[in-house]
Amino acid sequence: MEFSQVLEQRRAVDYFDPDRPVDSKLIRQMVEKAALAPSSFNLQPWNLIIVNDPQKKAALQKAAWNQPKITQAPVIFIVLADRGGWKKGHPVMEKTFSQMVAAGLPKEKYDWFADACSSLYGASADRQMAFACKNAGFFAMALMLAAKDLGLDTHPMDGFELDKVRNLFSIPDNYWIPLLLAVGYFDKSKSLAPPKWRKTVDEIVVSF
Ligand SMILES: Cc1cc2nc3c(=O)[nH]c(=O)nc-3n(C[C@H](O)[C@H](O)[C@H](O)COP(=O)(O)O)c2cc1C
């Protein structure tokens, strides 16, 4: 699919075909493509819980404003944003540094890298949240675009009770949950809502 078509045709679809499962290979491809999303210092502070068990989806729906798409869609991603992904000793932070060394950065730069990460992303609780959620947001957008390209439909949701979802799936405290993402195929027996309005370029561009 042309990239502009992917952008134009991605919609938050309200109705999923409950009788049309998604091949696990497609889910894998979707995640692999989305993993190409950019991130601060390439720290990739995102993870996913993939929910396809009907009982777990039913419990998740109750914690998510009872939104029917949670049980209608064959797959729900719980997108996780790791507020501690910048810390010294975090396995992804350490792997990122060793990859930088493999690409030519002197090993002696470790303290510089660790200090840069902690001053940029760890300076306050707000900074840690911003670090986690901005990067996980890019990843989530990439998931939605990759899905469309693979012929799948999605619906992002932040209408859920975070603590309930955290408890249901035993999600550790370092993670924030920026959104749930329903994945499946649009139910063609329903009609797709007309496209929503968007700000114009002039409404977007500001100066102060
Ligand atoms: C982070 C995020 C959270 C959202 N949460 C919900 C939600 O809980 N329930 C819902 O029906 N739609 C939700 N939406 C969908 C938006 O309403 C939808 O994307 C927007 O109206 C634009 O429509 P479109 O995606 O079809 O272009 C969410 C979208 C985003 C990006």
C-alpha cells in the first residue's frame, strides 16, 4: 500500500469482525515493523502485552469503560511505557550502550552516556513520564500504520482504569500504560463513521 494511502485509510474503527481471527504471523510482522520507530538515544522504552484469551479480554473490557471493541477485536495490545528505561543497569540501556561501542564509541564514554540519560530523562517524575510516553507513543503510531499496511484495522483507547489494568495483568510500577490498542478486521456489515475533522496547517502552526 502507498504510504499516503496508509495515512489516509487508517481509522480508529469502532466495529471489529469477531469471527475473523488475525494470523499470529501478521501480528509478529506488525510488531517487527513498528519496532523500527525512533526513540530517545534508541532506548526503545516500550513493551507490549498481547491479549487474545477471551476470558482475559472480558476482564479487560470491564476495566476499560466496558468498550465492546475489546471483546470484539481478536487481539488487544496493552502498550507499556517504561519510565525507568533510561537508568544505569537497565538491560536495554546497557544493550544500547554496547551497540554504540560496537559501532565505534569508546567504552570510556559510559559515564557520559549514563549522565546524559539521567539528566535528560530522569531529572523528575514528569521527565520520566514524558520520556516513556513520547517514545511509546511513536511506537504505538507505528503499530497502527504497520497494521494498516498489512490489511489490519486498529483502535487506540485510553478509556480504561489504569490501576485495574495494572492489577489484572500484574504490570510492574515502572510501566505507565499510555493506551490499549485493539487489532483485527473491520466488521464489513457495519458502516465506518465518516472521517473526523482535522486541524488545518494554519491551525497547527503557531508562534509566540
Ligand atoms: C491515545 C488515544 C486514545 C483514544 N482513546 C479512545 C477510547 O478510549 N475510546 C474510543 O472510542 N476512541 C478512542 N480514541 C480514538 C479517537 O477518538 C480517534 O482516533 C479520533 O477521533 C480520530 O478518529 P480516526 O482515528 O478514525 O481518524 C483514542 C485515540 C487515541 C490516539
